[in-house]
Amino acid sequence: MPTIMCTRNLWSAVGGQGRLPARQRASAESGRLHAWSARELAVADTALVVGIEEATYLTVVCPLLQLPDFSRAFAASAAAALAAIGIAPATCEREAWAIIEEARFAKNDNRSLLGSLNDVAFHVSVLLENERRISLAALERVQNELNRMPHVGRATAFPHQAVRLLFAPAAST
């Protein structure tokens, strides 16, 4: 089951109730993108969410919406990012449905990932700075560019390459 680790601010902004639980690692997980770190970002009077996946550093950028719409927007952005990398449509759909149907929210327990997320959020704000209107097409362009940005200290520095390696056995489905 996918986990979206987030800040208290994001949890509140999506309409989450109560305290964020600790992350629970499930043994039987659907999908291969298991753990995301996400945060809110205000750009040009638009509320966005930036997320990166723990294993691959795949980046998604989507509008900040209330639950359950947030889960759908986040899943659609993840599917679009996978499709842009060349992952098979059936695999993109499977990953999106895992987020929509099974994602759980939790407190972020990976400080390194959170630091990288803050860096990526800064890059999102810079890339969107000159946009007159922030559209879904602009968000998709930004996330595609960021998925080709290297991350220091990782065995596979580029998220698009890490995703291809992760899905290589399933790429033909």
C-alpha cells in the first residue's frame, strides 16, 4: 500500500483529521511506488503539492485539493510522470489506482527525503515563476523537467532512469 508522508500543514490543507500516524510498512503492497514525501507549495496565488517517491525520487506536481480529490490529482500526476518516462500504460494505471484506492497518510520519517523534497519544491517555484497562468500542462512540463534533474549521492542519480530500472521487468505489460 502506498504511503504519502507529509507535513502537518499539508495534512490539514487536504482535510485530514487528527494527528498524522507513524508510517507503517506493509508486507503485501500493490504497486511499486510505495513511499512518497509531499508538501504544499504556494506559487502565484496557486496552492500546489510537490511529491517525490522514496526509491526513485520520481517527482510529481499537482493542485492542492481536499480529499478524496487530492488522491486522484496526485495519482493522475504520478501516472502522467510515468507515461512521460515511457512506462507502459497498464503499469501507469495500476500505480495510479494503488494511490487512489490504498494510499495512507503518515508523518515523514525520512529526513533525507524531506530535504530533497524541499530542494525540489524550490525548483518548482523557480520553474513556474514566469508562468502567467499555472495550468495542468505547465505542471506536467515542470514535473517532466524535474524527473530529468540529478540528485546527488544516489546510485541512479536521475529519477527517470531509476523509474525505468524499477519497472524494467514490468515495462512490457
